[in-house]
Amino acid sequence: RTAICLFTRNLRVHDNPVLRHAARADRVVPVFVFDEGVIRSDYMRPNRTAFLLDCLRDLKHALSELGAGLVVRTGNPAAEVTRLADEVDASEVHIAADVTGFAHAREDSLRKALDARDRTLVVHDAVVTAHAPGHLVPTGNDHFAVFSPYFRRWAETPLRRTVDVPESLRMPKVRVGKLPSRSELCPGETSPDIAKGGESRARELVDEWFDDGIAGYDSGNDDLAADATSRLSPYLHFGCLSPVELVERAGNSEPERAFVRQLAWRDFHHQVLAARPRAAQHDYRPRGDRWREDEESFRAWCEGRTGIPIVDAGMRQLAREGWMHNRTRMITSSFLTKTLGIDWRLGARYFLDLLVDGDIANNNMNWQWTAGTGTDTRPYRVLNPIRQAERYDPNGDYVRRYVPELKELPAKALHDPRRIDPEDLERLGYPAPLVDVDAANARFRAAKVGTSRVS
Ligand code: FAD
């Protein structure tokens, strides 16, 4: 019996039920297909592509240590995998369940193509997330719309058991194929300081995190200058790490519980998107008013020159590292959608252009959450970026790191452009603020824009 293990967003050998189950066959063929639809789409961006290639090189190495290799194909996944199944006469193909409309369509067409040849598609749950979307549901609905009750259920439901790395793999003779280069897949510059991808790097980071980094997580995760979060998000996005394994490894201390709660947020957004794939683009809860069109302000926001230092620091961190701290993701997205009134989809698109961890579930659902069109239970809340900066970057070191033109200014003046003499701003080469934040936020509240409940 021969089985195919189709890798998608589970690029690891540890705790990988897809690989573990496929490896029960006499022979296994690990494969990754570069989907031509994705390659042609604007989802394929330099930062994520570079990280993905790191992951695949690392996976290929891990598989060769186990006695197999990684077959690489480019094209339509259903067609490529069916052809490969014919070639090696595989009776079954194993794949991880995933949540986007795109992933559902891929799974359906693969199942149809395999069915037609009497081959079986085996879909494994709880590989991409810790708890499978759809398994935890409230009475009368197919998903949880509010986080707190979801989290209660999530925390009391036992996880699946982690699985071992197969001891060895036997792969039949088959043309392996080469990994394409980054420029073949997606030309263009990457951000200068992106993280290195791959399961090996992820496991080093996890060890450091649990040994040391996590200790102050509950109190320090919002401290922008301390940069005290795990930075594991890109590895979770590409599945270099198993969320089940992370939850299992976390103990019961306050910081560990706080960390696990964030992993539950990740599952939460995935189960919303799985139940409502349209929420990737359509407001989850309809918003009554129209968005403002303001190309100039949008460009200033993208380029980190809004004249609001904490917003600019966040946007410049994104451009430099392909990653942004969660607190500044919240500040910059609230600023775009509520203070400036610009459509969240434009912001989400720009984030996806650069984020190495960029994924539709976490990105677009978090954008909906901050825009007040999503699952936030307080959609009228609007952040004041200046007060947020004073609270979460009290010494101004985060802003100084990313907005060096302001580095000589004392913390108080640094965060609040009203305290900086306009002539000084000009001399420092830093733009005047795009808006008066207090006035714009007051307008947002007064308009009582918001949401109506989904029926
Ligand atoms: P940690 O604080 O160490 O948290 C551990 C893990 O928990 C993260 O790696 C992540 O997988 C998960 N997590 C933490 N916070 C959230 C959250 N709010 N929602 C979902 N999962 C969470 N995260 C992404 O992975 N991809 C995205 O594209 C993305 N876009 C975002 C866009 C906006 C507007 C906002 C407000 C948040 C977004 N997030 C996204 C969530 C969060 O900002 C990042 O997961 C987090 O900053 C990653 O850093 P970390 O790994 O150090 O997180």
C-alpha cells in the first residue's frame, strides 16, 4: 500500500498527524505542490515566499533524514496529486483540513479527482489549529461569534493527543523535482529583516521561549519596546509548529495561561472563517455607513508618514521586518478604520502584502474585529494612538527604534505631535499630523457608526 502525504500549511515532521498516518502505509510519498492559482494571485508576496522556501528546504532535509525526500510539483494541486497518485499507485492521499474558501475548494476538487480513480482522500483535523473548527459549537449556531464563551469551551475540551515523528519512511522511486527559486515564484525585494523560516528554527525559538522568554508574558506582552512576545506567528502560520504541541507544553503558570489564551484567539478566528468563508472580504456584521475614500491618507498610512509617531513606528516595523507587534497592529488598524474612516479591506490587503505571518483567518478577522465590523463586542471603541503610545511605550524607545528622526525628542513630546514645534518637525524631516486625533475620534463616536447584529 502506498500513501501520499500532501503538505500544505503543516510544514513539519513533529506532531504531524498527516505525515504520521500516511506513514502507516508500506510506502509514503511526501509532496508539496506550488499552486499555480496562488502563484498568480497577489497573495504570493516576497516576504512569505522567502519564508516558505526556507520551510520547504528545512522540511526536505528532515524528510531525507527519515529516509524519504520531498516531491515538488507546480500546477493545479488536484491534477498534480492525482497524476502523482497514478504514477506511484497510491491508494490514499492525506491532507490537513484548512479553513479558507480557497482551501475548501482545493479539498473538494482533490476529493472528486481521486474518487474518480477509486483513491481515497483522508482529511486530518486539528493540524492547523489546536481544536478543529466546527467541533466546538454553541447551541443553535455552527460557530462561536464571541470569544469569551468560545474560550471557556475551548479550555475545557481535551485536545487530541500529539503524535510521534515516524521512525523512518520508505519512499518509492519517483521523480522528486526541484524547489523553484524565489525570483521564479515571486520577484521583488523582501523586507530587510524578515525571520528565517523552517521547523528547525521554530523549535529552537520554542525552546528559548519556554525556558526563558515566556516568564513575563502576562504582564509584559504589551510593552512595545521590550518586544517580549514569542514571535512564533510565522511558524504557526506555515505549520512549522503544532499548536497542539504548544498548548500541551505550556504549564499552568499565569504567563503560560496568557500565552495559551492567545493561541485560542487564533483558533477562534479560524473557526469564524471556516463557518463564514465570505467574512474574508465581506463585513462579518454589516456596517451602516460608507467608508471614506482618501487615497492620500491611505498612502501616508502605508508609508509610515501620518505624523502620528506610534502609527508610523508600527507601519515602519512592518516594512522593515514583515512583522508588527500586536499592540501596534491594533493601534494602526484602529487609526485607519476609525480615526480616518478608511475601509478595513485596504488595510488588510496592505498588511497581507508584507506580513510573513499574514493569513486570512488571523489577519482579516482581526481587521474586522478592530474595524467594528467583526466579532468585537464593543464596536464603538476607538483607540487614541497618543494615549496608547504613552501607556505601552512610556519611554518612547519603540518609536525611536523605527522613527529615528524623532530620537532626540523626550518621551512626552515624542508621542504627541501637538507638543512638537512645527518648525522642529520640519527641521527633523518628520511630517505634520494628518488629522487632529481627538477631533476625528469624536466624530467617529458621534456618528455612532457601527454594526447591526447578524440575524
Ligand atoms: P504572541 O503574543 O507570542 O502570541 C502567540 C501566538 O498566538 C501568536 O503567534 C499567534 O499565532 C496567536 N495570536 C496572538 N494574538 C492573536 C490574535 N489577536 N489573533 C489571532 N491569533 C493570535 N496574526 C497572525 O498570525 N497573522 C496575521 O495575519 C495577523 N494579522 C493581524 C492583523 C491585525 C489588525 C491585528 C490586530 C492582529 C493580527 N494578528 C495576526 C494577530 C497578532 O497580532 C499576531 O498573531 C501576533 O502579534 C504575533 O506575534 P507573536 O507570535 O509574538 O504573538
